[in-house]
Amino acid sequence: MPTPLDSQIFGPLFSDAEISQLFTDEAHVRALVAVEAALARAEARVGVIPQAVAEQISNAADAKMIGVGALNRGTMRSGFPIIALVQEIRRLVGEEAAPYVHWGATTQDIMDTACMLQVHAAGSLLDDRLHDLTQQLGELAHRYRAVVLAARTHGQQALPISLGLKIASWLAPMLRHRERLAEISARVLVVQLGGAAGTLAALGDKGLAVMEALAEELHLSAPAMPWHAQRDNLVEFAGWLSLVTGTLGKMAQDIILLAQTEVGELAESGEEGRGGSSTMPQKSNPITSELILAAARMNASLLSAMHHALIQEQERATHGWQVEWLTLPQMILLAGGALKHGLYLAKNLQVDEAKMCENIARANDVILAEAAVFALAQAVPRENAEALVKKACGIAISEGRSLIDVVRELSGGIVADGAVNWQSLAKPENYLGDTEKIIDRVVKSATKKGEQAL
């Protein structure tokens, strides 16, 4: 079996095609070359290398002219592609400019900064996907604000809620994830320039000036100091990725549970043949939600590897860096795939309102038990009300009767006539609390943050 993320068969299940294109070999070479060219321009700006040489490097360094094969051979020899890359760029820029390529930098400077360019591009796309998803969920929350279903706590019917409120509970954390991404971007998206041991000694007294200029050239932030062995920024971003997929996983898990045959309140879509079985014609498996859950659980596991990679020795590490190579791109691709599938669900979700009502009635309206207690507590002591309703629940379940009918029967002679509006009490839609206001708060927040960018 091929590696799923690299497979032409399985890859589209777990990733987003546009985001995947940011992590091809060709895309990585483009990022590496862009950093080397930007470094030359930055050094020329502060007088470290001649301006004419920098222009020659910037104009002649062309990723299209650098074969992946040459970098592959160089990487097999040294463990990194940069030596071979520098050789290729020197070949392209000519004899005069060649000595100034990679001036004062080290391999990790170029690779980490190229990584930041790819993370920046991926983060922007992920933010776009989140924006689209939050807008779609906001519309659904508003559309289904008055559709009543049973809330489930510990797997049991609990109280009436609206489907709009449930959808708002999927939406609210996604809005916070967009806020988080904007908040962490200045810490995460930073250039790396420290030279061999983080002192910038090869650049004399202009090292920090070059670092600042490089950040400006690449539209990244400049850190307080080189971060060769300080990897918290990447772990923070990885944590964000895991939060996003985890939130999508919660939504997917809810949909799977509500799509069970015995529940049947939601379905992923009405698309013919989607989620079909090879042997059971009746099946319509919630495959989209399953893929989201797989991504969420995988990212939660991969996040542990990123935390392990934090432990880096001295000024430059021996293996934690490579752990990041194996981990972070996977997490980004899985987040992209999960968001793609989440948007599909939001656009295609099928709602069976009749089934929601049927399930409440089939459970003998026990979701109104709390409502009955508080209604009776207006006429009798609270503890008496609780005891009466508890007894009524047992009778309603055992005899298959409506809870409110049983409560009304048991309260005869105890509760004065007219003390309880039994007709109103029997309607689940009358016990939704501040549901409408909560939905409005979340949806309004979604609209307010709709145009926020990374």
C-alpha cells in the first residue's frame, strides 16, 4: 500500500489539492531559491555585498533551471539539499556573482526560512477555507435555529435544543481558530538567519540589519534572535493545526452519531452512491466524517512528535529538525483535507426534522423532565416536584406514555388547577432558554470576523 498522502488514489481523500501543491519538491525548491535571492538583496541593502552582484543573483537564480535530481544526489551525500542548491545557483549566476551566493548563511537558515514561506502560504489558504466554512455554518445555524431535537448528554436524551444551536457549537471554536491564527502569525512566521552558531559573525556588525532586511524582503517577521534550536513557533502552529482538525472531528463525530440508522436525524448528503458498500446495497456510510475524524486523530498524534522535536541540543540539533520535516507537512495536508471535507458537509448536510420529532416522542418526551420540575416548583416545594417527576419518568418509560401526561395525572390534588400551563409545557420548543440569543451572538461574531485575514 502506498503512503496515503503521496498516493494518487488515496491522496485526495486526506488532503487539499491546492495546499498539496505547496509541498511538492518543485515548490520547496522555489522557496529555497527565493530565500537565497532575498538574502542577496537584503545584504546589498545594508552594504554587505555589492548591489550589482545582488541584482545578478536575484535575476539569474531561477528555480526552473535547477533540477530536483541534482538536489537529490547532493542530499544523499550531505543529508541536506543546500550544498547542491548553492552549487546550482552559483552555476546560474555566473563567475562574478557566484562567491556571494549564500554569503554568511548556514543550511538551516535557508531551510527554516523556506519552511516559513511555505507555512505562510499554507496558513493563508487554511484561513480562506476556515472563512468559507464559518460562513456556511453561520447560514446553517440561522436556517435551523427553530428546529428542535433532543440534546444528548452521556449518550442519553437530555433536554430540547435546536439544531441551530448545535451547529453554532461547531461554528464558535472555528471562529476562535481564525482569531488564534491572526494572533500567532507574528510569532510563527519569522525568518531564520543566524549563521553557523547563531552569532551572525560572518556578517560582522551588520548581521541583525541583514536579518531585518531579509524579513522585509520576504514579508515575514524578524525574531529577537536566531531560533535554530528554539522550535516553539513551529510547535505553536502545529498545535493550531491540531485544534482545527480536532474541532472538525467533533462536528464529524456528531454527524456520524446522528446519522446512525436508529437515529437518522442527519445525513452527510443526498449524493447518489456516496459512502456505498461493496456488498450491502442499503448502506450509505458517513465516509466524509470518517475521513475528518482520521485526520483529527492523526494530527493529535503527530503533535506529540512536534513536541518531542522541541528538545534540541546546544546551538544546533542532531535530529529534531528532521522529525519536523516528517511531521509538519503531514499535519498541514491533513488539516487542509479535513477543512475541505468539513465544507462539503456544511454545504450538503441533510436534515430530517420529522425524525427529530419522532425520536423525542419515541422516548416518551422525557427530555421535558427538567421543564416539568421547574414548572411544578412554582406550586410545590422543589424536592416534592423532583420526586413526582422522577416517579413519572419511570411510569412514562415502562408504559410508553407521554411524560407530561403522566406528570399531570400524578399531580392531581397536589397542584392547584391553573397553576401549570400543561399545553405549553408539553411542547419541547417552549423549553429552549436563550437558544435564539446564543445563536445570534455566534452568527453575528461570524459575520464580524468574515473578512479577517492572516
